[in-house]
Amino acid sequence: MKSVVKWIDGAMFLGESGSGHSVIMDGPEDHGGRNMGIRPMEMLLLGLGGCSSFDVMSILKKTRQKVSDCRVEIEAERADAVPAIFTKIHLHFVVQGQDLKEAQVKRAVELSAEKYCSASIMLEAAGVEISHSYIIDITE
């Protein structure tokens, strides 16, 4: 896996993935940026959320759950000192659908956290306290 990050100007960078996708990252104005892109540490949280959501949805599809919507709300705490690393991250899944079985949703979240989500497992191994929760919203 390869990626390239190119400096544009100020605190703005263009990230290009090996799969051919791009994203603009920029800093806040008080750090020389123009606030025109996502912050790099926010990208880490989005990557974590995407990785875990991919797992959860894949598992729920395999168990034939009728999911109509799934989102993960992520809250993180960072250290007050430099480097301002993540110390705690909480992922809260909101799963909507018909006839969803709680045991299946619970198991999907657990499997992602404990076995499949490379991002979550890597961050946890680096000392970040990661927690997960979920809520099920049954639609008719």
C-alpha cells in the first residue's frame, strides 16, 4: 500500500491514495492554514470509523440482517501535551433496519473491534483506549 502527500501551500496538503483518490488536508488559520480541508488527525478518526463500519456492515449482510442505515458517531480525547495523541476514542454505532436481531448487531460490533478492524486494533495496541457501543432503531 502506498500514498503520497504533497504540500500545496501554508498548511495545506493534497493526499493521494494508491487507489487513485485524493483529499485536501488543511490546518486552522492560527497555524498557517486557510481551513479549507480536513485536519490530518480527523482523517485518522474517519479512517477508523470507515474501517470499523465496513466490517460491521459486511458481517450484518452475511447474517442477512435487513439494514437500511448504519452510521458510527466517533468521539475522541487527545493529550494536552505535544504530541497531542489520541488517548480515548469511542465508537457508537446507530443501526437501522427491519427485524434486526440485537445479538447479530452486538456480535458484528464485537468482531470488528476484536478481530477485523485493523485501524482499531492498531490504535489500541499503541495504547489508545478504544470503546464501542451500539443502538438499534427498528424500522417498519
